[in-house]
Amino acid sequence: MVKSSKIEIELAGRKLSLETGLLAQQAESAVLARYGETIVLATACTAKASEDIDFFPLTVDYEERLYAAGRISGSRFIKREGRPSEEAILTSRLIDRSIRPFFPKDYSEAVQVVITVLSVDQENDPALLAAIATSCALTISDIPWNGPIGVVRVGFRDDQLIINPVNGELELSDLNLIVAATDKKVVMIEADANQVPEEVINSATIMAQKEILKIIDALKSTREACGQEKKQYEVEKIEKEKEEKISSFVKKEILPQLSEPKFSSDEAWFGKTKDQIFDQFGEDLVVSKKQIAKILEAEVKLYLREMVVVKNRRPDGRKPKEIRPIEINVGFLPRTHGSVLFSRGETQMLSIVTLGSPALEQLIEGMSGEETKRYMHHYNFPPFSTGEVKRLGPPSRRSIGHGALAERALVPVIPPEEKFPYTIRVVSEVLSSSGSTSMGAVCGSALALMDAGVPIKETIAGLALGLMSMGKKSVILSDIAYSEDANGEMDLKVAGSKNGITAIQMDVKNDGLDLETLNAALEQAKEGRLQILEKMYQAIPQPRTTLSPYAPCVSVIHIDPAKIGEVIGSGGRTINKIIAETGAAIDIEDDGTVTVAGKTKESCQKAVDWITALVREVKPGEIFEGTVKRILPFGAMVEVLPNKEGLVHISQLPQQVRRVEEAVKIGQKVKVRVSEIDDQGRINLSMRFGEQPYPERTQPSGRHFRNRFRRPER
């Protein structure tokens, strides 16, 4: 049981508090962390893992609670929290990637970290606090973990870097950079940026690491005050003779395969090879697949690092900075609104764009309230992309993370709704996976958006970089294939335009990167990105000027909010009539913004003209071709605009008549002029255009008039 302690430090002008021994006392460790009025509880527990698992079973769960922000779900039927939101999944992944490298490579117990958000002040991000609390919980626990690490966020606005910007500042920032680091090295980076230069990222990382030192000092003080001794654990060992026999077989029969170019692109190679070795030695030597996997992994990593670092040759024969061959097929699918087949080496992506009405934007409910999203990117990773057979199910955390990364990379260049009033959905289908599929999704999606006619501000490309080291020598690899990712020490994904970076995601498999290596990797990423952009410019230099004929037509008009009722009509009668007769979808906001979406340009324009006419103010002197709707004893009612009628008095008919029916008929199209708008807003019309007034009619004398009705004299 962890002892009680409480440590407070100042971080970016606000108080950070870490308290132990107060809550969740049956967990192996628990930390209550406060930053401002945001509070999270992080717990860590372990259990014996299944013997047949050949990977480290770490689980990180970030649990959002709506009560933390004083909210009740807006769902009519479900009021309790259910499956984690996309934001919660991304936060869980961020924490996982930050802490995973510091568990011993031979530690195999199952570890579960659960972070519960208890209070949100709408200024200080609970995700950042959750990462710090997790580091603290593992630091003071008896779980073998070689931390601590600290985590901070850096913003950039008006040429100034800001540590841990509050939410209001972050919305106006050109950079949202999260850095996890030890006191010496950077462990994890997550960033989205508005085409920010590499120099700004470098400066922000340096500032972040300086601030992280305060957090690490606080965590070390907490460990001294209440930390536990790290528990000893047993490592499953294999007899030396058996190990040597398997290693000898791997070196002689397996490792030569690694020199074949196809090896670097085969994600299923390791699993198939492990099974092959087990079939040959498993029964005779009485070894498990888990033991075989460890031997195979160690031999493969050593062989590849010697090949790359010492011999300066990559598994597929490329040089360290060389990009795999790129093929681009724009407009691959005939009926979609935009599509591109993008191939880089053995990695193949199909990106598809679908355009829709602004009313189709996604509604997101979270602890900070409800918000909408009009640009969405989804990433699918089917088992056939790696030649495997697996059960199909909902998107994995990895797929959600890769989709979000590609989305963030493109958000800065998506045109505003005022310029392009569409909801945009991009789906990236992984058809063949051989490393860097998320960056393939970035390239393919940017091209597909241009194919769809979306006027993006700049073309975006992305690539992944790796690192292999032996001793003090290391080599940075551009556009890594699968084998280089799986057996390397870094996975750095960088996306951006020719002007700067829009997204970064970095993980490591060692104890971190020094700033010099990180800066060199970013510069090498820029060089590779510019090469890829040249290929993309050749395929489609700029967005198409017209949309696909299968894309909906969307128009946005603004009307006086006071006239919304005229468009809707009594009981929705008017708007329903417009929808029925034009086939267009209509959405009206309280501020008078009207969005019209139709399957064809004609139906959309017909609805727009109808609505415009409904709210148009009629002025004296205007001439209309109207329709006679009603005939009265003293004149005719003529509709000049939808739901707008005016009176043509009998004296304003084109010829002198005794009865209105002699001049006009119901349903007749007539040309009329607005003669006046009276003080009650009524429209008076005339069918006379510059003619002389009627001659005065000769009226019978009063005597004669009276005689007509005189009774005969008696």
C-alpha cells in the first residue's frame, strides 16, 4: 500500500498537485492529480499474464466522465457513459506510447493503467494531467518501470511559444505540440500545426524539456516520500544448449531471407517464421512459441542493424534517404466524388472523398460540451492488407489513431465553410501494408481532395522515418518499410506542405532521442517530403475547378432572421412545398443562414430562387409577370412572388370593363407594375403602362336613375 503524500509545484503559472494515499487504496498505486480545477485519478495494477502471450500486455484506459463537467448526456435513451469516445481512445494511445518504452523488455506481467477524469475546469486539459498522473503512479508503484517521465504542451502564437496554453489560447495557436521526455531525452511527440517551420518545432521541444525537468523533480520527490521497492520478477529462461541450437538454425536458415527485398514488405513474415521454427523444434526441444519469438527477434534485430549501420544497406537495397517508388492514379473510381490510388513501394492506399450538405457534419459530445466537425477522415485496415485471416470487427485503436493523425495533417488546409460549404468525409482503405500506411493515407487523401475539387490551400504529403543504432553510431532511415519499423528504435511520422509541418507523431523503442538526433530527423523528413510533393504535383498540380457531376450542389444564402417564418410557413407548409417540388434539402439556422443541397444544380437553384423570392422586398415601380389567383368584385389578386400577392384594382386593368372577369381569368399570366406599397404593407398593382386614363363614363342623371325605380302612378 502506498503511503500518503502530497507535493505541489508551479507549472506555467498554475499549481500542479500530486497526492497519494487518499483514494483507491486497494490499487497497487493511485495518484490524485490536480491542475487548476481539473482533477484526474490514475491507478496501476498488475496480474499474471497468460503463458502463451509473446508480447507485453499493457493496457491504458482513459475514462471520461460527463459529471466531471457537470453535464448529462444529450442522448434521449442512453444517459451513462458507454464505449470510449475517439478523443478518449487517442488519449489512451498517447499515454501508452509515452510509458511503454520504460518497461523492462523481459517483463511479461499484465499491467493495467486506468485514468478517471473527475473534474474538468474547461481550461486545463485533463489528457495532459492524466499522462503526468500515470507517470507518477508507475514511479511510486512496485511495478518494474524505469521512469519517470514528464509531459507538457507547447503552443505558438504571435511568434511566441506558450507552455501549457489554456483551451482559449490553444484555439488561436498555430501549434499544438505535446512532448513526453525524461530529464535527458525525448520519448514521445504528438503535434498538429498550421504549416509551422521545423525551426519552431525544435525551439518548442527545447522549451518543453526544460519545463519537464520541474515535473520530473516533483515525481522523484514523491517516490522518495512514498515510493515502493520495485518487485523482482522471474524471467522465463531457456536452456543454453536449446537456445544455441535455435539461434544456429536462425542464423543459417532464416537470416539469409532478410537480404531479399520482399522481406521488408512482409508484415506476416515474423509470425510465419516463428511457427516454422516451432514446428521444427517445439516438440523435440520442449520450447514454447514465446521463447522462440524472443530468440528470433533478438537475432533479426542484430542482423538488420549490422546490415544498415555497418554495411549501409537497407533490407530492400535502398540508401538511407531514398524514397520507395511512387505511383499515383487520380480519379480511380468513376462514381465517387473524388478518389486516388496511391502506392509507395508495397504500401497501397485507396482514398475516397464524399461531399455532403453542411447539415451532415458530425456532432461530438464530450466533457467540454457539444461541438461539430465538418471534415472527417476514417482509416480502414483489413486483414487482407497483410495477407492474413482475421475476424472483421469495429475499428481498432490503431486504426482510429492513424485516421486521426491523417485528419490532423489535412485540417490546416481545408477551406473554410464560407468558401466551400460542404461537409467532407475522406476514407482511406489500406489495400497493401508495408509500413507508413498512415502517411500513405495523408498523401492519398490530399490528392483525392484535389480530385474532388475541394480547394485546399496547399498539397500535403507525409512520410515515416526510422532509426537504427549500434554503439555510438546511428542511421536515420527515410520512408521506412515494415521490417525497419518493427526492428528499429524510432517511428517518426511527419506530414506537411512545402511551407511547413502540419502533423507529427513520434514513438521510440529505446530510452528516447536526444535533441540533436530529433532535429536531424526533422530536417531529413523535410527533404523527403519535398520529393514526394514533386511526384504529387505531377499527378495533379492543383484542385479541379469543377466538382464531380455526382456530387451534390450546395448553396448558402443569408436572409433576415425575422423572415425565417415566411420561408417555413404555417406548420412548415411552405418549406415542405419547396422540398417536395424541387427535391432539395434545406437547413435554416437561427441567424438566417439557409443551406440548400440538391442532387442537381437545377434543383438547388430552383429552391434558392424560391427562397430568395419569398424574402424579397417588393418596391414601387418594379415590374413582374404574375399569376391571377383570385377575382374580386373590385379587382384581381395577382401573385408576383411566392406567397406575395397584390391587388389590381378594376380601374387599373388594361381596358375599361364593367366586370373584372371580362379582362382576366384565374390562372392567367399577366404583366403588372407595382404602383405603391400602402402604409399597411399591402401591394397595389397596375396593368396599365403609360396609357391615357380612361374617358370619364357618362353617368345617367339622377332623375333618370330615380325614375327607373319609381312606382307607377295610380
